[in-house]
Amino acid sequence: KQEVTQIPAALSVPEGENLVLNCSFTDSAIYNLQWFRQDPGKGLTSLLLIQSSQREQTSGRLNASLDKSSGRSTLYIAASQPGDSATYLCAGANTGNQFYFGTGTSLTVIP
Amino acid sequence: AAGVIQSPRHLIKEKRETATLKCYPIPRHDTVYWYQQGPGQDPQFLISFYEKMQSDKGSIPDRFSAQQFSDYHSELNMSSLELGDSALYFCASSNQGEGWAGGYTFGSGTRLTVV
């Protein structure tokens, strides 16, 4: 079973700053790691998926990395915008049967 | 592109009533997962189905049951509802034939309120 931890639990930054969200997991036999965004009371929107054979994925201003040996993943957000304010969840799967979610980082970007 | 469809979007039930939530996966996805997210909590895995058979089981109460049908849609049946069952219920789908390479796609969820 994966145990997934996210630090920090909450983050507040001024608009335009670059920021990093951290995710750590306990089992290096991770198969997939996926980052999601969740707006209050809404569903989960997939941002980036990193498969075990990959080290990073990029989409627009987002870059996610995966280091299986250290049990860590990071989500880098460049030039943050107020619209980026949301909760960011990382989730890891060992064999693909179920994802284990972290507790999330609540991000507030201040205009 | 087609997404995971969940119905209903919102549901209000009284204690001890029964609720049925439906999930329609992305076409060609053969695996469905159910998650429960309580207020301020991260999603907790309930149960999953692959090719209409239960594949994994998490923290699903005995009062709940689920199945996957021949068209791959899934239903989560919840009986003897309790106030603590109020939560956002997510369904996700994936394709194991791709080796889960596509990851999960989540539906928008069903918000269940038990009064």
C-alpha cells in the first residue's frame, strides 16, 4: 500500500511567482503518479500523469517530476495566476488497481 | 472527447433511505473505480471493477454494494443511509489493456447529502 504525503498543506503566493508543490510516497514500486486539481466542491481534473518509466511531464506552465528512488514527486507551477488557486492532489498507484491520494495542498494565488 | 459521466450530480436522501449512483466510463475503458471524499478529506478508495468483476476492495461499508454491467457502466448502491455518508462520490475509469498507461480519468462526482 502507498502512503502519500503532501507538503505544504496550504500555500499562499503573490501572482507571478513560481512555486513548487511536494509529494512523497512510501513504496518505490510506484507504477503511475498523477497530479490533480480540485476546485471547491468540484471534481478532480487530471493535470499530469507520470508513468514509472518517465522522469517528468510538462504541460504549459506545469512541470511534474518523479524520483522513484527518493520517493518524491514535485509539481512546478511557473508564473502563477489567480486562476491557479485550487487544491492540488497527487495520487500514486503501484499496480494500477487503485490510486492512493495525498491530503492535498491548498494553493491561493493573490492578485 | 468523451469523459466519465456520473449521475445524478446531486442527491438528497433521508436517513435509512437507499441511493443508487451511476457511472459511465470513457468508451473502451474496462475498469471502474469508486471513491468517497468527505468534507475536507482526500478521496478514499471504495471499490473497483475490471471486466465486470470486482478487482479490488477498499473501505466500502457493508451497507454499500456495487457492480459493473455488460456495457461497462457501474452502479453504487447505498442502503440504510447515515448522516456520515454525506460526501462527494467520484467514479474514475481506466484501461488496463494499456497497462494503466493512460492513468485515471475522473467524473465530476455525485454530491450526496443525507438529512
